[in-house]
Amino acid sequence: MASWRFNSKMSSHTTWTSLHAQLHRTLRQREILPKNQQLLIAVSGGQDSLCLVKLLIDLQPKWQWHLGIAHCDHRWRKDSEANANHVEELAKNWRLPFYKQIANQSLNSEASAREWRYQALSAIAQSHNYPYIVTGHTQSDRAETLLYNLMRGSGADGLQSLTWVRPLTDNLKLVRPLLEVTRAQTAKFCQDMNLPVWEDSTNQELKYARNRIRHKLLPDLQEFNPQVEQALAQTAELLRAEVEYLENAASALLKEAMEERRLAGEETTLCLNRSVLRKAHLALQRRVMRQFLQQTLQIAPSFEQVEKITALIGAPNRSQTDPFLKGAIATVDGNWICIQNPKSQI
């Protein structure tokens, strides 16, 4: 059964702590939450989200934000309604607008719950003109996500794990300002500020992969390196910059190599110039091919699919791949790699 960790009588005064200073410095350096903006804060009631909302409330006079609180009820737990009521009461105490979304269908996996949550938050933000959704993801979450994606076989894009800013639409961004803050820091902040944290019993259930990483794998890794959380988060930060650079370079190369061509008996289709691609490093070739498949077929290609079409750069004329989607294949036509019979044309 969930419960409050601390006395429900919250501290009403603003005490400027080292965490306030750290977040203020991060926001000034990274420019991820501009002044005078409407911020929708995702609040579960746990320590990380309560730490986030209290920090933003305390920093609000310096940044002139307009803050709102959103809560997503997955209906996973018997106490989920009480949890939502608890967050709503906090919003009232802080005199902030409150928005709640309740799942109307069973969410039977972590992935489906996460997808629904982001859809729900996006819908709230767009309905009430919030250009920013702010979440309490921490350095600890970033380390856990890197490990989770590593074990799933992700490349650098997956290993960069949680990023500071993630565009959701052209006019909506997801921002994670606590990525340099550990879970231990948010716990201490909540205790020092006497914030009423709602304990989520599912955080201890080892049937969830992320909980096993948190409670079993990371403690084991800390025996090898007590600072493993920080090390993994720093790795993710390095990869973030490198992925951004490679993606931009690949986009420029794709633009240079791609051209509309008419094949014998076919409608006009998009093709890639093999001579242009041969000059590039394999890392860029793979990224170009992934972007090409995403653009022409509207798919998220697998590693195997990217490898097969990348191999066509140096393959003999008339070589081709296995079908990608609904019969679409990539073929070599002289100096060109073309998608034949795609169901979705650009």
C-alpha cells in the first residue's frame, strides 16, 4: 500500500539549497527552459517529480514561468486513484493548474505504459497551450536506461539514452532538467523540504526489467565502480553529442546522394548515388541508409535491414535486398540504389 514518506505539512518558505543553485546554473548554461514560458510538469507523486516541481516553483520568480501539473493514472495499482488525488491536493496547495489523464484500457507492459503516458501528456499540453513538458528523470534514470538499451542490442542512438530535450511535435518539447541530479539527491531534498512523497509499491517489484536493473544489477556494478551511475550517465552524454553530429552529417550526405529517377516500367522513385556514398565512412553509410528507409518506406528499419541495403553500395549491378514492407525491395541499377514498388511514395 502506498503511503506518504514524510509529514504532510510541507515547508512553505523557500530555502535556497545547493540543488537550487545547481538547477539554476544548468538552465542558464543549457538554455532548455526559456523565461516566460508555460511549463507542464509531469508529477507522479514520487520523490523525483516532487523534487522537480518544488525546485521549479522556487525558481519561478527568477524565470517568470507559468507552471501547471499533470498526472497520468495508469490504473495499475489499487491505490492509483488515491495517488492521483494526492497529487491534485499538492497542486491546490501550490495554487497551480492541475490536469489528470486516466488510462481507459489495460496497459500490460512498461513500454505500452510509457507510450500512453507521453501521448497523454502531449494531449494535455497541446490542449492547454504548454510548449514544454518537464519530467523528473535523473542521472540515475539515465544510467539505468543505458544499461537497459545495451542489453537490448541498441546502437549509439539507444545508448545515448535519455536526452535533455526531445522534440515531440514541431511546437512541443519534452525537457529533462535533472539529468545531472542523482536519485539520492532528490530523496535528500524531499526529506529536507518535508515533501509528502507517495510511495509506489510497484517500484520494488522485480518483474519489471528496470526495477531489476535498479535493485540488482546496478548494486552489483557498484562493487566494481562505486561511481558507476555517474560514469554511465557521462557516457550517455558523450554519445548524445556524437549521435547529433553523425545524424546531421548523414542528413547532409543523404541530401547530396538522393535523386528522383524513373526506372523502366516504373513510376518515379527515389534513388541513391553509389559514387557519392562510397566516399563516406561506413558509420555514415549506415545512417544514410536508415534515414533513407525511414523516409521512403516510413518504417523503423532493423539492424539487419540497414546492413542489407548498405551492402548494395559495393554490390554488383542488379543486386537486390529481401522485401522490406509489402513487397518493396532495394535494387542496384547501375550507379544507383533504388526502392522499387514502395507502397508509400514521397
